[in-house]
Amino acid sequence: MPPRRLLIVCFSSALLLAATPAGATPPLPGETIAGGVSTAGVDLSGLTIEQAESRLEQLRPRLESGSVTVTAADLRFRLKTVHADVSLDALRTAKRALYAGREAGGGAVDVDLAVAMSQKAVKRFTARIDKRLGRRARNSRLIITSRRVRVTHSRRGRSIDPRGLAKKIGAALADPRLPRVFKTKLRRTKPRVNAFKARKGASTVITIDQSDYKLRLFKNLKLVKTYGVAVGQQKYPTPNGRFAIQSKQVNPVWSVPNSPWAGELGGTTVSGGSAANPLKARWMGVAGSIGIHGTGESGSIGTRASHGCIRMHVPDVIALFKRVKIGTPVLIAR
């Protein structure tokens, strides 16, 4: 007897016990598989475990050799079964047939083959195909500069559905009856944000250009009004970046910051409409204590005069207040 076969025989009893389902009686000496039991179309009726194992060995070449072929977009991709570590466990399959026959009570049953494979290798294969042929969907984006607001075009993506293909390939590698040639189509994927949706979120946009002291109001991507403003002094600069209108108030109360420039008013509250309140008429909060407000110092417009806020002429801030809502995007640029 060849050494390899001797090794299998020596360990067969231990393997049978190890794979016995919980609560099931181990195979009895000479017990045969019930009638009507097959696996992958191979009839195992009336065979012992050892005989069934021997018969199932005829499936090994088909399962463990060859390759899987995928064609898509006039390209061909191939995965060799050896690279997927496909391996038939004929003994375990024979035992499955025995136990399935017991439970079937004489009925016909076809059990799955016990086939091991590298799922990672299969997934890498399908991912490689998807990388070659697929393309991510591209969302429309809102682009805001100090002088222009625009929306980029969206683009549909495409995919081969790598997960679904990997599942089909796995099934084919585990069942010799299934074909190993697949023709897969590219499926279209939609962007999450199209141009219509991006425009809808940009119906109103404010930009503030500190270099020319201008606040620009855009409606539906078009410039509709330009206002002169004052911005922060060099010591108290107005922040740059993308913000949004956080709050709106008519005749806002001024909570004076505890800062040296506030003098004896620091930490106090000045009621809205008071002559001592520098926040005239309207307030549109942008970021923290920074906001857009009217000013009684009209001569400061067009200069760096504030402590970080954006000042406007009172008629201008009243007009702007009516045309914006909370959540309106605000870009502040140098």
C-alpha cells in the first residue's frame, strides 16, 4: 500500500469522529449511505464511507484544476483554481452524505461537496476586474469663490458588482456541474448628489472679499447685489474660510466680550437699539462671535476697522437680512 494511502487509513477513524455532528451517532461499522443520496450529481447510495470517499475522488481533478474565466467589456480575465487554493475534502463529503441520508428517511437528497477555497483570492480577483473596468460615480459639487458660484457636473459610475460576481465564482468552484465561464455586464451607478440637488442647496450664497471690502450676494448661482463692508483690523482679523449663517436677530443685544478694547463695558450686555450698541439694526451670526451687522460708523466701510465682524451700512444690512436665511453658505476670503 502506498505511504500516502496508509496515512489516510490510519487517521480515518479520528477524522470521522471529529466531524460527527453534535448529538449524532458516529458511523457504525459497515454502515452504508441511504438510497437516493448523491452529491454534485454523483450517486452514493449503498456505499460505505470509504467507498463513497473513493468515488468522490473522481471529482478532484475537475475541482482542483483549470480556471475560471470572466469576460466583460470585450476583455477576458482568468483565475486559476490553484491560485484560489481550491481543495476537495472527499471524506468529509462522504460523511455529510451518510448523515443526510439518515435524516432524509428514504427521500432523495443531494448534499453539498466539502470544498475549501481562499475567499480572499476570489475577492481580490473580482476587485481587480472592477478596478480595471469600474469607475466611481462623481457627485456634483458647489464651488464658491469670492466672485463666482458654480456647480460642477455629476457623472454616473459603473461597476461589475464584484461581490455578486465573487459569490457566483465561489459557487462554481465548489460545484463541478456549474460553468466556470462568466460574462458580466457593467452596471450603472448613480451619484448621490446631482447638479439639480447641488443647485438647490446653493439658492443663496454670500461671499466676502476682504481685499476689496465687498460682500456679494448670489441667487441661483448669479450675482444679484454687491455691498461695501468693513472687516477686521490687523489686530483683530476677520477669519477666512467657509461658514454659514448661524443666527439672525433684529436690533441685536450686544454681549460685550471681556477684551481690553471693550474698556469698562467688557463682560456687560447692551440692549438692542441702544446708542451704545455698535451692532446696528440687524445681526447675522457667521462663526462664534463673528457676524454681519449694521454700523453707525459709515466712514469705516471700505477699511479694516472692526474687531473681526463684517460691518455694513444700516440700509444695506436690513436689505441683506431679508434675502438670506439660516444655513446660507458664507465664504470669507482674504
